[in-house]
Amino acid sequence: MTAEALLFLLLPLAALSGWWIGRRQGNARREEGGVLPGRYLKGLNYLLNEQPDKAIDLFIEMLDVDTDTVETHLALGSLFRRRGEVDRAIRIHQNLIARPTLSKEQRALALAELGQDYMRAGLLDRAETLFQELVESAPHRATALYQLRDIYEQEKDWDKAIEVIRRLEQTTGKGMRDIVAHYYCEKAEQARRQGENAAAQKLLKRALTEDRQCVRASLLEGDIAADSGDWRAAVRAYRRVEEQDPEYLPEVVEPLTRCYRELGRMDEMVSFLRRNLAEHGGISLMLALAELIRQDQGDETAADFIKESLKERPSVRGMDRLIELHLSGTPDAIREKLQVLKDVTDQLIANKPVYKCQQCGFTGRTLHWHCPGCKNWNTVKPIHGVEGE
């Protein structure tokens, strides 16, 4: 039995207990004679007639708020929120906060729960107000700051997000400069979209000051330099990825090839690919090198290179390219069979994700610096293996 089902089964008992405690304490609203209250029997009748919504509302009304039942209200509100019944959760938590008998700690817990209700409902301004109040409460400061960080990330208010991260670092003692670097990258992308490349470059330098290993900043810096035709600066930025995180090397292959071609230094690109292929592997590097070999020495030499590479690192993408190279100049009968294989590899490639989050397993065909699944930064990377890199 799940925790949710168990809680709903216990709800009638909790309501009856709340009524009984009130009766023992001389509650003026008690029903005399020790007879079960009519509302309780009515609620049971709703349950028996498979009308759980009406039963739940009735039992909640019966469950008086006091020191003994606060935790039950909090648990119910949290449960409703998880079930997507945010309106009910909000009503329960607002009712709790309105009680003057709550202790300071109980009120703080109710505020935190209500703030999460508002976030789930998309009422970010209301949630922000509550969490700003909770920041002043030492026991809840870190939790409130994390929630504020999430709010400002959703609102794309990166300046406030940076301010909150600074406070989080002071509160938790945990360094978060890598996240701040991404915030500066977000600001740089905004500036770039507005045509303010100089401002974007300054923001990227701030990002790299926060985190020298920020691959995203290097890629953006390279893109801006390439857009302006500063190929040497673009090469320096893209080449930085090699030292920062080799797992992202597939992201620089195409733009770096373009830069070296514009500079007339393709021999340096070949050296770059050979060295990194030997050290780190990766189908994108292998295919890029195979294409340069094809352009210089022809299809057959490129096909031989791919064939030898596949012996060491099997790859669907590599097989697809090898078949493609053999299609030209092949007799019709064999070409038809190869085309069937090519169609199969094309479908395999088309349906497979390219990136995967190292934290939650989210997959996709687009690189997200902020994982859509777990909301962590810099955890989505190229997939490796037979069907990946």
C-alpha cells in the first residue's frame, strides 16, 4: 500500500481523533451523549458511495487545528500538492497560517509548504514573498534561498539569482561558482541576442573568472569571435574546451574546422583531431577526421580509415558513414542491399537521443546546460557508446 493510500485511509480516524480530543477538552462545538458526530457518519457514507472528494473535504473540516493535528494538516497539504490538487493544498496551508495558536516553528513550516504550493500553481510572486520572509528564519534560511534561486531561474532574473547564490554560499559553506558562471553565460546570451557583443564578451570573462572550466563560456566566446571574423580568437576559445572538459569536444569539431579552413591551416585541424581521437575517442572526432582524409585522399582511403576505427570503437554512426562511402561506385545489385542497411542505420540514428543528464537520466537531441528534468546545471553531456560518441 502506498503512503498516499494509507494517509487517506487514516484521514477518517484522524478526523474522529480530532473530534474526540476536542470533546475531552470541553470543545463548545462537541456533539453530546458520546455519539459519533453526524458529519463523521456522513463522511463515511461518502467513502462507501465512492465519493472520496466530498469525504475528504468533510473530514478536513472536522479536523480541528491544534498542536496535535498540525503535522496531519501539513502532511495532507503536501499530499494534495503532489497529487496536483494545488487549490486544496493552498486552502489547508492558508488555514494553518491563520491560526494564532501556532508556534513560531509550526508557522514557518506552514509558510514553507504554502510557498511550494504557490510555486506549483505558478504564482511565483506570492511564493517569492513567503520565501523572502523565511530567509530571516535561521533554521529555514537555506531551504528558502534554494526556493528563491529556483524562482529567479524560472523568471530569468539572473542578477537576483546571483545575489541569492552568494547568500547560499555563505549559509551552506558550499561553493557554487560554477552555477554563477552559467548565470553570466545566460546574461551574455541575452546581450548577444540584442546585438551587444562587446557586453556579451565582458560577461563571458566574468563567467570564466567564476569558473575557469566553464565550457559554455568558451563555446560562446568562440561563436562571437567567429561571427565577427576573428578566426584566431575563435580558435583560442574553442581549443580551450580540450582542457576544460574533453567530453564536450564534439561541440567544437564543426566550428573549429570552419575556423582553420578560413585561416588556411587545415593541417593543424588534422593534428588536433588525431591527438584527441587517440586520447579521448569519440565518433564525432573520427568522422570529422575521416572527412578531411576523404577530401585529401579520396573515398577509398577514408573508408579504410573508418573500417579500422570501427574495429576499436564500434559505432552506428560510423557504420552509417562507411556504408554511404561504399554506395558510390558499387554495382547495382550490391548497392541495393547496401541501401537497405543504410536505411536501417539512418532510422537508428534519427530515433536516438544525443545527450543525457548524468544526474537524472534525461535524454534529448539538444544540448541543455540547465537540465529540464532535474534542473541541475552542466550535467547534460554527449552520450557515449555504440549508439553515441
